[in-house]
Amino acid sequence: MSAEEEKVKELILDVLSSERGLTFSEIVAALSWTGDRRPLRKALSDLVREGRVLREPDYQRKRMVFRKAPAPSS
């Protein structure tokens, strides 16, 4: 994994930790992301697969939202 991919993941986690559940469009806006969105989508999907971000339905907004996963308790 490249340093740039890791940086994008950290930016996403920072945005999600300070907000309620966000849609992909809201994440893009919060990061002021311009250009190709594929690296952002890839980083977000990696975070979901790693269990660091939760992808859940928001029935009121009729969208899937992303939330930072709670820290594992030990």
C-alpha cells in the first residue's frame, strides 16, 4: 500500500470521526475532493473491508452512509 493511499484513508477517518454518518457525496464535499474519485472509493472500500468503517443504510435519507467503526474493546 502506498503512502498516498494511507493518507487518503486517514483523511476519510478524520472526517468520519467528527461527523455523523456521511454519504459518499458528503465525504467528497467535506474533503473538497476534485478530480478522479476512484482513489477515494478504493480507500473507502478498503476501510470497510478492514472493519474500520461501517456502511449502513439510512432509511430517512434513503442512502447508504459511512460511519467510523467503534474501537474494539479489550
